[in-house]
Amino acid sequence: MVLHGHSHSLPLGARLVRPVQRLWGTASKAFAQHPFLIKTVSAGFGFAFGDVLFQLGTTRRKGLPLDWRRSAAMGGAGLAAAGPLGYYFIMWMEGNIMTAAPHSMLALGVKLTLDQVLGLALWHAALAAINEPHRVACLALAQQLAQQQQQQQRGRDKQHLLAASKAR
């Protein structure tokens, strides 16, 4: 489809291409010049926005209002902890993981997986630090897992004792 302008015809959406390219170029330049700052600030916004989305999916269903203080605290956790730690972790991965082919699909897959697994742990730690119900749920889960491990160990110990007594 072609839009007919004042002096020439442009494909639909062509007017958007240049601003998007300009924005992309500006963002790329800012990231190249200030990678730590961009990573840190984007983590702060990401944590806050993620918390708002989480609340919309859980708290709002119960008819409760959004907890903006909690979202601000999550943003602070992203800004103060996740951003800086994430930046240094990425720099460490770039220098230490598959350095012969750092941008191969395998290397990128390994780095992405490590980043997401550790990011998940950091997300839960940050949420547990500022949200009492989440902290209680995490502790209850940890206690339940510890009890299951103890029961499994007792079962293995009994099996070893039975096997040892039969061998005599």
C-alpha cells in the first residue's frame, strides 16, 4: 500500500522507519558509551515493571490495590543489586565462557541460560526481601524440601541396614 504525500509517495510505515532507526542508533550509542549505567537503570525499570505485572496478575484478581511501594522497592533492588551484579556477571561470562567462539549459538545459549537461572534466583531473593508473604512461602518450601530429603535419607539408611543384616 502506498500513501500519497505532498511531494512523493511512501510505502505505508516508511515514515516510522527513520525515527525507529534514529532511536535504535541513539540507544546503541548510549549503551556503547555507558554500558554499566544503561544495564543498571534498565534493571531498575525492569524490576519495577515486572512487579507491577506480577501484582496485576495476582493481587488485582483478589480486588486489592497495587502496592506501589513494593514496586518501587523492587525497582530499587533492580537498580542497586540486579543491574550492577548483572553487568559484572555478563562481563565475567564474556571473558571466561567459550572465549574461542564467544558469539556462537552454543556460547550465547549457555550465557543466556546462566543469566536467566541466576536472574531468577536474584528475583526471588529480592522479592522475598521486601514481601513478607513471599518470604514465608519460600521458607516453607525450603523447610518442606529439607524434610523430604531427611525422609529419603532415613529410607536409604534403613535399606543399607537391611542389606547389611541380610549379608551377615
